[in-house]
Amino acid sequence: MYRESQPIKLWYFGPMFRYERPQAGRQRQFHQIGVEMFGVQDASADAECILSATEFLNSLGLNDLTVEINSLGCDKCRGEYKEQLKKVIAPFLDKLCDDCKSRFEKNPLRILDCKNETCTKLFEEYDLRNSLSGVTLCDECASHYKSLKEYLNALNIKYVENTFLVRGLDYYTKTVFEIKSNNLGSQNAVCGGGRYDGLVETLGGPKTPAVGWAMGVERLNALIPVRNVNLIDFFIVSNNPIETLKLNANLRRHGFSVDFDYNFRKFAKQLEKAAKTAKYAIILGEDELNNNYYTVKNLETSTQEKMSFDELLNIKK
Ligand SMILES: [Zn+2]
Ligand SMILES: [Zn+2]
């Protein structure tokens, strides 16, 4: 795709497979939705990327979001930070979890991300947060990060800077971000992403800047507010099976969604069911049948009016 005109913007949705041991909320097969943008170095791409995530989450009804951002810099600025980090951690290295012990040489930054209770307690005890300054960014990385913040401000995206945010993967450069949802009381990370300017090259391609994010669909699902199932248009309330079946068929032919009570119980019971499932109840009682009209009750406003069949057809869906 590097031969095509840049940038390349992609999105995907599909099943993913996790190699590690499954645990609660981390299934072996899960689903992920994500975006990737290749070919843009400017922080405007990072900002657009974050915006697309917050807008998408908003559209799902997740409005109480916290966007955390950080810059990990490039290899050049990160090297010093790794050394600083190792110095701070070395005194209590043997007390860290096994994962962190092996991270110490391979990728010490990931230690900051450890969710193991042993480690998080140690970090507090040793006041790790205050002993670390965060990555000291080189001029280029610093100005990239500054632009990102300007763009986010301009887009009215509220963010929190978190110098501890490193994301779990080694390939991130400069921007990393995580979006947390405060739905259902507690904070849950629903989206993670960042910039990975070195990844394409690592995989054998030409030098290609890139930025993107991913969201776990199962986790999103658990947080999305339960919505009313779509209401049908009409619920027929009647004690006359033949007229009900006829009206039901007629309305369906005109494209309406219709239902009725197959047991033809008392009207009060039928109206209860109607109120839960439909926008309008059509009452078809003795008087209506004898005088050839329908009593239509708007179940949202509880207002009622008499209508002919043609008027029924003109009702706003
Ligand atoms: Zn740098
Ligand atoms: Zn650990």
C-alpha cells in the first residue's frame, strides 16, 4: 500500500485470538474494532484519530469519557528514560512480579503498566511516580506533543496527561493514549492507541509514520447502556380475533409493524403490553366496530383520538 497515494486510512472489525492464558474478561477469542492511518507525521493525524474514537464512543451512548495521553518520544529520547527507570527500579527488582523481572532488561517501560498488585503496591511504597520525570522529549518529539495538545484543545477534547501511560507494546513512539469510560460507576479502559512510526520499517517496509487505535467489542458491549428495543408501530387492542387479524394484515401490507394479544385478554392487560412494545395502541372495541372507526392512543403522550383507516395510514411512524 505504500505505492498508493498517502495517507492510507483503514478500519477493521473482526475476531482476534489471544495466545496468553484466558482470564475473566479476557477471552481467548474476542472481537476488536480499530483504525489505522499510515503516512502522516503531523500530530493532526493523532488528534483526528482520538476524535474518531471519542465520537464513536459517544455515538454508542458512552459520554462520560476520560482521555489520557502521553508521549513516549522516539528511540533517541526514550533511551535515557529507560536508564533512569532502571536505576529507580533496581533496588527492589527482586520483589517485582516475574513478568516485570523479565521486562527489566527487555522493555523496562512496560513495568510502569503492570497491573499486578504486588507491583502496584511496591510502586506506591517506593513513591515511583514522584521519582520519575517521564520521558524527556527531544525537540522534535516535544513539538509534536505540544501540537497534539493544541489540536485536542481546539477540538474541545478534554484530556489528562499521564506520564505513566506506556501501553503494553514495544512499537509505540511519541503519542500514546487510552480512553476510559466512567459508565457503570467504575473507570474502564475502552480504547487504546497511539503512534507507531517504526512498525512498518520493523516489518520490512519503508519508513512510514502511523497512528491508530483499537477497542475490544465485548468490553464495549458490557458498558453500553441497555436501550429499549425498537418499538413497533401499532399494537391492536381488541376482543375480536377476526377483525384483529384483518386489521393486522392490512396495516402490515402498508409497511407498518403490528402486533396484538393472541389470547385476547382484558383490555387493561392488552394496553399494558401495548405500552411496553408499541408507539400506538389501536383500540378496536364494540363501538369502534359498529361505527367503523379506530380509537388510536399515542402511548408516549397518552393522548387518544378517533381515526378512519386512511387517517391511520397517515400516522407518523
Ligand atoms: Zn524524540
Ligand atoms: Zn509486575
